[in-house]
Amino acid sequence: MSAPMGRRSEPVRLNEIDFEGSQPPVDGYGPGGFRVAGAWHKGGLLILPGGVQTGDLSPEGIAPLLTEAEGIDVLLIGTGAEIAHLPASLAKALESTQIGVETMSTPSACRTYNVLLAEDRRVALLALAV
């Protein structure tokens, strides 16, 4: 007897994603913070090639990003539960870099960051807590 249309006759295999680089993936997010590499980080988050730290949507909050700009191709910015416009001061500070900037909701930014990280892309994440 053949399998019904649309069904597979062999089992589906799931492959665990291997994050071999120096940057950790975002394991989860929730009210007020993020879980990264098994540790809870309260508040805004900035993940760079150089490590994980707090971050916000101010020029001061992205200062560490500017020092590592040469090693980053894409910056994903999570603006909270909903997508929002970047503050003018932040947009101006980012204009001086050669980094591509994508603004989205924090949940979308975390998922996209993990996908790009798994593809070994030069990506950074700045996300506000939801």
C-alpha cells in the first residue's frame, strides 16, 4: 500500500544547528530580557563579534558597535514588540558605518539573527526587551 498523497513514507530528519563562531545565538526572549548562551540578560541586548553586552537605541548604547564595525556586514535592530522608527540620533550615528541596517520587531530580529549566524554571516544584534 502506498502512502497517502502529500505524506512522506520515510521519517523527517531534523538537524541541530551548529553555531561554531564566537558569537552565541539567542536562546530565548521574554518579559524584560534575553537568554543568550544559557545566561539571562536583563534589558536591551547588543551581540557583537566581541561579545554580549547591554545596549539601547542611543548613540552611547551603540558605541561598542562602532568600534567593531569593520567586522560586521549586517546589524539587526529589534525595536520591541512592534516595529518602530529609529531615533534620529541613532540613524545619524549609523550612517557613518558601512553596515547594512535592518529594523524589525525584537522577536523577528532574534530569529533572523540566529539564521544569519548559522549561515556564518558577519551579523550583529541590537534588541530592546519585549
